[in-house]
Amino acid sequence: MMLRVLFALIVFSGSVQADKRAAEMKTSLMPSPSSSSARRGDDDDDGDARAPRVPRGSKHKQQRERNSHRTPRPHPDPDAFFTTPRAFNGSLRVHNPLFPLTEESYSAYAVMLLALIVFSVGIVGNLALMCIVWNNYYLKSTWNCALASLAFWDFTVLFFCLPVITFNELTKRRLMGDLSCRIVPYLEMTSLGVTTFTLCALSIDRFHAVTSAQPRTQQVESCQSILPKLSVIWLGSLVLAAPELLMWRLEQEVSPWTGLPVDSCGQEPSVMLPETLYSLVLTYHQARMWWTFGCFFCLPLLFTGACQLLTRHIADENAKSIHPSSLSSSSSSSLKKKQRRERQLTCTVVALAAVYAVCSLPENIWNFVLAYSGVEVGVATRALLALIGQFLLFVRAGATPILLLCIYRSLGQAFMDCCCCCCEDCLLDTSSSATSSSSSTNATAVSSSLSSPVSVQEEKLKIVSGTSPAVFFDKVKDGPAELIIGTPC
């Protein structure tokens, strides 16, 4: 009996010790709470790819899903879902203010409408003025060719610069990039130089016409005589505007509101230039405001005003010295026509100078105000003022040919003759009577050319102009300005 009780105690103590060892081994194998939380944080930082797999429907998975709903994760990159990553740097993205319709859209539509009106009127007017002077033999003079040269540069500025400025204002991107940042200011400055030197040349011509001892007549000049005079104006303007090519450069930044790239042109000479050239461009950059104000604003206006005052003073003295009783009726009529022509040309020069002053004065005023008054304005205000100054330049380029065609009688009459001629050509009746009359006219012209000893060149001029060679040369060189109107189309 005692042996049975002792055996039972031994078995019971052995089982208790075995259970104790099993409990200790289980406790050592289970992770601690701190290490499990740290490991769970590491797993969360590394992502779902490193998380241990758990059976579906287990408590750990349900707990992880509840935690994932509590703490939102950042939105993944869409490009990560594609097998081949997309390389897109945003260079093709542009700002579209026209759609959807916002408060900014109204200003964008206003800019587009103004640009369209100025572009269409300026292109048509300058092309008409150039074609009239180029295709009309009677208008081949230095005066008219200088006006045609001015129309050519105004046409160039409108055709190349206006679309670039409008596109940049609407989309905040720059057409042709850094090249347009250099070419557009260069063309604008060259146009200002051509206008300046043309006004000075016309003022000198008016002064010389009044003070000359011998009476000057309207003459048809050859191209060899006209081109050297125009080359002085062109070369001077191109050389004076050359620093603009080296001073401007393209600047790009990202808009904080839209996240789209924004292009702008800044006045910053490149450090890659040679040292001597860099110092010259830097000096020009520092003195640019005073240089443009003195050379391209004060010079033409003061020179034109001084020449006009002297011309009027001398013309009044000449008119007082001439007694109307000592002149015959024919001399008196020719004198009145000459005075009328001189007043017309003087009014043309004054009107050109007035338009140039009105369109250039606002930009010079706010440049000096911003530079010396200490007024602090934002980047948007400066950009708006620069846009207004450029559009004033475009308005001047578009209004100049219209003004010349309205004031200068020779150009205006030639333009009307061409318009009427084109209308008559459109409404021309191709009947048999018209054919017979034209054939008889041609036969008469051919018979007269065979019978009269006239050269082939004079006969061509006779057929084109519709006048005899004597009337052609005498009236052009010695006649008044009213006869120098223009050939039919």
C-alpha cells in the first residue's frame, strides 16, 4: 500500500515538472509585445509586400484591415502600374484661359480680339502702301520709298512679333523658345530706329525744299539713287539694335497655382560672352532706359519740331517777299499749288511724329516712374505694363499706313485708282463690241508705232501709261503734285 502511494506521488511530481518545462519553453518562444509592435511598425513602413502571410479570416488580418482603414495611405503613383514607365516632363502642357470660362477668360478674349484687329488692319495697310509705291512708276522718289521702307518694317513687326506676344500672353509659353526672346526685341528696336531716322530724313527734306534757291520738282528717281539713301537708315537701325540679341534670355518656372510651366524673357546678359563684349552689353543694359528715351523718343520729336519751326519761318518770309500783283495768272496758280503741296507734305510729317509720340510716351513715363519714384509693384503689374507698351507699338505700326493713305494725297489717290481699277476689271463685260474696240485700238497703236520714229522703250511706256512720251516726262518732272497721282492698274 505504501509503495502504491509513493509511486503515485512520483508520477504526479514528474507530470508537474513536465508541465512547468513546457510552459517555460512556450514563453521563451513567443515574441514580446515591444518587439512585436516594432516589427509591426517596420512591416508597415516597408509596405504590404513584406507583411507575413496570414490565413484568410484570421484575427490578425482583420486587425490589420481595421488599422488600414484608420490611417490613410498616400496615393500611389499611376506610372507604377505600367510595365514601361512614362517619361513626361511637362514640356507640352500649356495654360488654356479660354476654357473653362472663368474671370481670366474675359481678358484673354479681349487680348485676342485686339490682336486680331491690329493684325488685320496693319497687314492690309502696310501691304497696300508697299505695293502702291513699288508698282507705280510715278511714285518712285526718295520720299515715297522712305515711307514704303517704314511700312515694310511695320509689316515685319506685326507679322512676326504680334503672334508670338499674343501666344505668350494666352498660354504662358514662348514660341521658338530662347530664339524668340532675342529676335522679337531686336525687331521692335529696329522698327523704332527706322521710324526715328525716317522722320529725321523727311524733316531734312522739307527744310531743304523750302530753303533751296532753285525750285525743286517732283522727279522719278532710279533705284541706284534711292537704295543708298535707304541703306543708311536700315544699317543704322540694325547696328543700334544689335545689343538686344545678346541681352535677352529665356526664363522658365513652374506656376504655384496651376503647376504648369511658365516662360518669360528676362534682361540678363549671358556670362558665356567674351569679357569685352560682356562689359559692353552690361553697360548697354544699365543705360538702356536712357538710351531708348534719348535716341528713339527725344531725337525724332525734337529734330522734327525744330525743322518744322524753321521751315515755317522761312516759308512765311518767302511769302511776304512775293507780291501777288507782280505774278501772272498762271504763275499765281502754280505758286498756290506748290504751297498746297508743301503744306500737305508738312502735315504728313507732323502727323507721323504725333502718332509716334502718342504711342511711345506712356512706356517712357512708367519706366522712369518705376525706376526713380521708389514705387514697388509686383511681377504681374510689370508684365501688364510691358504688354501694354508692346501693344502700343503694334497699334502705331498698324495706324501709320492708314494715316498716310488718308493724308498724303498722292498715295491715297493711287490706292483709290487701284481699287476702282480692280472693281472695273471684275465688272468688265467681255462682249463682242468690247473685243472689237480693243482690237481696233491695238491696231491703231501698232500703226502709229510703225509710222512714228519712237523707240521701243518709249512705246512700251506709252501703252502702259496711256499718255504720250512728251506728256509722260514733262508732267512728271515739271508738273504739280496733283498730276503725279499714279498709273492705272
